[in-house]
Amino acid sequence: MNFMKVITTHFNADFDCLASMLAAKKLYPDAKMVFPGSQEKNVRDFLKSSDYSFQFDKLKNIPLDDITELIIVDTRLAGRIGQFESVAKKRGVSVHVYDHHPNTPQDIESEITVVKDRGSTAAIFVEILREKCISITPAEATIMALGIYEDTGSLTFTSTRPEDLEAAAYLLSSGANLNVVSDFIYRELSPEQVSLLNDLIHGLEIHDINGLPVALSSASSDRYIGDLAILTHKLKDMENLNVLFVIVTMEDRIHLVARSRIEAVDVAAVAH
């Protein structure tokens, strides 16, 4: 039997996924990096235009029965890793998980679990690489910065932790190129995103819950539209909302994004 290590992440991979996969590769240099499915459009654009060298393998070229170690980053949900779900549940496969999301009943069982309360998984990897004194190149620092800046709303989301800022500072000192980060993080909304944001504005409802105004909006789309977290953040700012829950049905999945500016409402606990 052949022995194979694979690093993967969730469907519709964003920059935090990409950054975390590349960071994991530095911890598991003999592992193959494989996306379980599609990537966000901005990640696809980056991979097409990038001068950086990546060594991603295609899922169709990976013999799943040969995988003996599966490293999963930026998710623990079995339903979000596609064909790798069966691998993760297979007897004899060692599963390692690195994630920053809250616990759920659907979490994959893993031999090694590194989960921290951070705004991004990339920040967790930066901490690990620093602890292990593993150096990173300016190109790697740039990609990891993309992951942190995207998942924390450029360090403005309330999920951002001091460690995210410390990781970003370290990446800057390691040569991260903020021009590249700004090119891919600060971008205009697509027509589909504008349309979805408009639907969310019109569907906005304010509910009084225990004396606190809580905003809820829902919408649907027959196709996947990326960056729902960014749209939720924009809606929160446009309407000056302290607590906001956004639920959008896309294709056959329901997506939930929640934001809170006040300590009285822990949206992560509510979502859990």
C-alpha cells in the first residue's frame, strides 16, 4: 500500500484557506495540497495572475484509498470537504485539523486538533511557524497576510483578536506586500453581489429581543455568490446595526453570517 499525506480545506475556498494550506505545507512538506472543490473568484483570479509558484494537485489525480494522513484547514465540518469526508472517517487515517471556527456537532473527529479563537486560521499558522522558528519568504508572507486581512475585514471585524494583528505585523516584517493585498482585498462588488446586497437591504427586519434590537435579513440565489461575509459587513455599516444575522440560500446550501458590535450578544454562541 502507498502512503500519502494530503492537505485540504473547504468548498469555495477563500484566501484564508489558500494561506492556511500553504502554511500547512511548511509543517507537512511531503504532503500534497488538494482543493476539495471550487475556489472563490478572487482566489481563482489570484492563482491565474500570480507569479508565485504553487504545487496543487487535482482531486481527480489523487487515489483516495492511498491517503493515510489528512490535514484539514479552516474547517472541521464533514459536509464541507467533499470526497475527503469519507477519507476522514476511514479507519486507519490520521486526521489533523487546524481551524478558528466554533465547535459544532458536525465536527470531524481528529487525532490532532489545533483550534483557537482567532479571526483567521492563517494567524494560527503564523503563531505555529514562529514558535517552531520556521522562516517564511516575502511571497508566503503576502499570501498569509491576504488570508488574515480577508477573514478579519482588514482587521476590523469584531471576530478579530490581538493575535491576528500580531500575526499581520510579523508578516509585514517578513516582507508581505500590502500592494498585492489591497489589489485583491479592496475590490469592487460584482453585479451579482450588488443585487444580493440590494435583496438583503430590502429584506431587513429589526426584532426587539430582551430589549436589544437584533437585525435579520434573508435572501436566496440559484447560484453561489462569494464574499457573503463582506456583504454582511457592508450591510451592518450601511444600516448602522449593532447585531445582524444574514441567512442566504445558495444552490443547495444555506449560508449564515452573523456580526455583533456589542458584548451583550455573542453571535458565535447563537450560531452554534
